Amino acid sequence: MRIESVDFFYLSMPEILDIGDGSQDALLVRLQAGGYTGWGECEASPLPCIAGLVAPMSHSACKPVRTSVLGQRLDEIGDIARIGRLVRENSLDLLQTDHILSGIDVAMWDLMGKKLELPAYRLLGYERAYPKTPYASVLFGDTPQETMEKASHIRDAGYRAAKFGWGPFGKGTVQEDAEQLQAAREGLGGEGILLVDAGTIWYDDLARASQRVEALEACRATWLEEPFVSGALTAYKALAGMLRSVRLAGGEGCHTYHMAQHMMDYAGIGYVQVDAGRIGGLSAAKQVADYAQTRGVTYVNHTFTSHLALSASLQPFAGIRSDVICEYPLELKPLAWELTQEHLLPDSNGQIHVPEAPGLGMTPEPGTISKYLVDVEIRAKGEVIYSTPEI
Amino acid sequence: MRIESVDFFYLSMPEILDIGDGSQDALLVRLQAGGYTGWGECEASPLPCIAGLVAPMSHSACKPVRTSVLGQRLDEIGDIARIGRLVRENSLDLLQTDHILSGIDVAMWDLMGKKLELPAYRLLGYERAYPKTPYASVLFGDTPQETMEKASHIRDAGYRAAKFGWGPFGKGTVQEDAEQLQAAREGLGGEGILLVDAGTIWYDDLARASQRVEALEACRATWLEEPFVSGALTAYKALAGMLRSVRLAGGEGCHTYHMAQHMMDYAGIGYVQVDAGRIGGLSAAKQVADYAQTRGVTYVNHTFTSHLALSASLQPFAGIRSDVICEYPLELKPLAWELTQEHLLPDSNGQIHVPEAPGLGMTPEPGTISKYLVDVEIRAKGEVIYSTPEI
């Protein structure tokens, strides 16, 4: 069969708040081939992705992504990697490409799973899937009191692990950060797994990050995530050397397999957290999971959007029994929650299971797409080169 | 003064050919503040950059680039870095950001140079500029005969160095590549500096690249450029170990300072070739040049577009006396040639001089902009969020 269509749907809440909540909009990808439909999601800024899908060619290594996808043969699993290579070669100089490819790659795995009637993780080479322990992923409160209340609520809801990130953390004094961390620990109780996400707040400034080492050790954080941007390997490595029981985590900013590999080789991280919706889809994320195994690094999904994206993000490490922690966004906006008919809910043990249905096992809800669909039109060189597709 | 406007102009030849010639279109940036106008160029796919400039916010770390630029204070040199940090922080999750920022950063240096009546390289900290030896940068011919004729023509035109790249190289057999390399050496003569650009053709496949080692050594190439994509540090390092007199060169794919740093730290390159129009402008390129000095790596500009971009690309290493080789595109399309009133032509010694005029010292030609201007309109959420600005 050949890929007949690739459509991007830009969805958005009516109002976007200036907070670190990635569930306020979405870029949904629909792929059609041989009577099957595959769905994916780019965890990316929608409009630049749409533009890169359809942009006029600049030169031989800067083509619109769509030209390397439409009309391609998709008969076997190997075709997915071949199409990915073609996209990266033909759109080498289009920086947005990896984010665009991500949703398309996910949709190809979903489609092939439906054709072969197997879950995506089986197509990726795993014999079976193991349950994951979700951590509730929330933003720090504006005050320590608010953070403590959030943590208590998470504990009461039955979660054994929680991650606090962004918000005021890292922007104020060392003492303010210490109070936030202490509040999180207090609310979560002594037994809870506490994870901390600095959201690249120190860019590559080792000195500012290292001032927080004592507070992080004191609250017994399991990991400190993204003290720096993904490229700051030297700063990561130095900070890793200063920590005692806390490990570093990072990788969501990686948009290629190689970037994630470098974090494992040179940054001293203990947890690699790539986003399948950014790094090039399930294909690249599985490569990362495989390499992490050889380096003794724990793979954790990065997910802050819909349950379609959540299912996609679990597939690449579904079969790794020892890597049990998974990110589970707890404060989804209605758009992200309503996007799928199915939801991945914790079982009575508080664990999450990747769907055993074909592909991703998630069905987008047409009513939700209509409700949040953003009308976009791009004209260039005298033609309409993109307008919001029909559902 | 405050930044009053930031305008992107998408220029294109009427027809874009499917060849590795980056001069077929251009993304020109105009910045206005305090009665001064600065110009820059993004070496990037125009439409995704325009989209990223104006895209609706997705969340706090995924904002349109324009919001971090418009209205900002630009009173002193330090403001340029401050605005750059702001852009990268506010648009962290927008992958295209670094390419977008590049042209804006260049325009800020140009504008500040005009205000302070100094060439950009002086503002970057160099006391004086040294002449550079341009190499003629051309594509391999379709046949060895054609390549030999190109090389002879370059030698007859007075160039002491030539780089051949892309075209059929690396796509056929080892023997075909050897014949191309031999033809280039023959046309250039025994004394000419021969540079070879593989254009990432082997992605990260060490085996295929290593088969060309003997032919590269036999033709006495000074460097082999981009055998792999910028992220393939391990493959680079291994290939570097197999070469005897040939050195590796790379870096044009780097869109952050950190990526270039990693190539110097981990990939064993002898020449680092970043593009100021991709890596974040003069600011990031100067950081790369500084670091290269400490690592014994030679800095070489990457430039395949207009002389505005050429001037920008020379500024970051203008004051490094020992780094004399510079890329000089020889087959510019009319758009790229006609874009500026001034041109950087070789002197009687065959050397290139960075302009001593304020800023970049290059004046865009309004007639050229009008002639090649692409009409673009983007509508989203019921509004026109971009339309081609007035010149």
C-alpha cells in the first residue's frame, strides 16, 4: 500500500495561559494508506510544523516534509525507517523537521499495528508489555503552601510518585527553592517518590544549579530533571559529580537519537526522558531505549499532552520490565483529555498498562477535534498551500 | 532605544531546482530601533521561520519568537545576548527557534554597528580584521570530466583553494568517487588546496565513509567535510582515527553553540564550520570561534548565500589571523548576488576583506527585494497573523 494522505490538525484551547502546561494545544496527525488510518501527535508548536510540512522547496536538502511521505510504499515495518531516513535527508536543513516527523512516525506505527492487528510495542520487538508506575506530573505551586497541598492531594489520590516542576522553581532564592522542596516532601509523606523538574531554568549555569544540591539531597529527591538545556553536557556532567544520592534526568529537548545518546555518553544522567513526539517518533525513541539498556540508564517517557501521546510514549519501553516509572500528566486541559475515547487509568495497584489493542489502541474523538480545531490558511507564491483539512 | 519592528522577507528565484544550491531563496530580516535599521539573513527554510516568528503561544516555553524581540531595549552590546537568552527561554520548545534567532541576532549587530559607527567585528571584540583566503565552493560535476573542467576554471580564475561537494559524490561506487576526486585534483593542479564536502551523505554509516579514505588521501584533500550528520560524534571520531593527513571538517548543521562545542570535544574535527545564519547569529558563532582557539581547531565560515550572509559569516573570526581559509560561494543565483549593493571581491592577492564600514557594511538593494519577494499570508484563529511586509 502507499501513503495516500498526511493531514495535520491544529487544536487549541480557546485561551492559552502563560504557564508550563503543554496540554493547552495539540498537533494531531492523520495518515491514510490502503484503507487504514493511523494517528499520531507532534509535541511541538503547531504552526511551524504545518509550515514545514508544506513549505516550498529551498534546495535539494531543504524540502517540505510532505514530499518524502506522500506516495511512499508502506508495506512492512522496515518502510517506516526508510521513510524516516528519506525525510531527514530531504529536509536536513529544515530545523523543525524532527518535530514534524515525530507525529508522522507515530502515525505510521499506529497504522501498521492496525494492519497487522498487533500493538505497536509488539511491532517494535517486545514480546510483552509490563505495567508502569505513573508519577503524577504537576507544576510547583506559586507558594510552598500550595505545593504542599498539591502533594497531599496526589498522595490521597493513591500515587506513589510525584514530580514537581516549573512554576517559581529556580527563579527566586536558594532559600525559596528549599522551602518549595521541603513543602513537596511534607505533602507527599516520607515514603513517596519525589521527583524535581527544573525546566532548564539555569540554562548552562553550573554555579546556580549547584547551590540547590543540599536542598535536593535534604528532601531526598530521586532525580533532578533538566537543570540545564539538553546541549549543556559539560554542566550536566559536573553537576552529576556533586550530587550524592540524587541522580540527574533529562532528554526531553533531544530531537534526534544522537542528542539522547550524547546525554548518556557525556552528561552523566541516570534517567533519559525523551519525548516520542519530538525525537522522531517511536522509531527514534526505541533506539534510545535500546541504547539506555546498554549504558545502565533508566528510560522514562516524557509526556505532557493527550492519552494518544501517552500511549505512544509508553510503547518504546513497554517491554523493559525494570524501567517502571512513567510520566503521567495529571492536570490535562479538556482538549487533551477529551481527544481520545480511551484513557489509560491506574489499576487497583496504581499501575498503568499500555493498550493491548492494535497500534496505539487509542481512538481520536471527532467531536473533540471539531470543537478545538483551529482554522489555518497559508498562502505562498500565489497558491493556498495549506488549509485546515476535513475531519 | 527599543526594537520597534522585526520584519521577515521571503525571497525566491522563480524556479527552485532540486540541487544542493542554497542561494535559490533567502530569508531577509529587517530590524528597526531608534531611527536605525539593521539587516540579517536566516540560512533556513523561510516559511517555517516566518511561522515561528508569529505562531500563537502553545505554553510558557513555546512562544512566538517575535514576542521576545519587539519592544526590547537595545542600548548596548550586552542587550543582544540578553535578547538571545530571552528568545531561547521563551521559545525553548519551538525547534525552529535557533534558525529564526540567527537572522535577528545578525540584524541586531548590524544595527548596533551603525549606531556606534563600528564594523560588527569590532563590537565582537576584535581590534582589527585580517584578510581571508577564499575557497571557491562549487558542486561536483555530474561526471568526472565536468568536475575537472570546473576545477580548471577555478584555478584559471585565480583561486588557490576549491571545495567540491554534493552532486553525485558518495551516492555511487567507491571507484566513481575516486574518479571524481582524481578529476578535481587534476583540474586544480598539484599546488591547489582541495577540499571535499560529502554533504552528510553517509548519515552515520562509518563503513561506507571509511571506504573512501584511500581515495581522499591519494588526492591529497585538506579536509573531508560532513561525512555524517552533525550529531554522529562517534562515527566522526572513529573516521578521524582512520585518516592520515586528511582532517575532518563539520558543523554547519549545528544550531546551538553547544552542538559545535561537542563536535570539537568529541568528534575529532580539525575544522569547525558553523553558519552564523543557523547557529544563532554572530553571538553564538563568536562563542564557537573563541572555543575553537582553545582547542586548536580552525574556524571556517559556512556560507552558501548572499554577500550580506557572507559579511555576517566573516565577522566572528575576522580577527583570528591564523584562521585564513574562508568559504566563498562562486555560483550564486541572481537573487543572492543582486541582494546587496556591495560585494566582497578578491583583491589582487586573491584575498577577501571583511568590510570596514559600520555593522555588516552591506546595503540590501530594494529593487532586488521587490523583484524576488514572495507573497505570503498566514491566517490562524480568525486573524491574519503574517502578511509580507512593505519594503
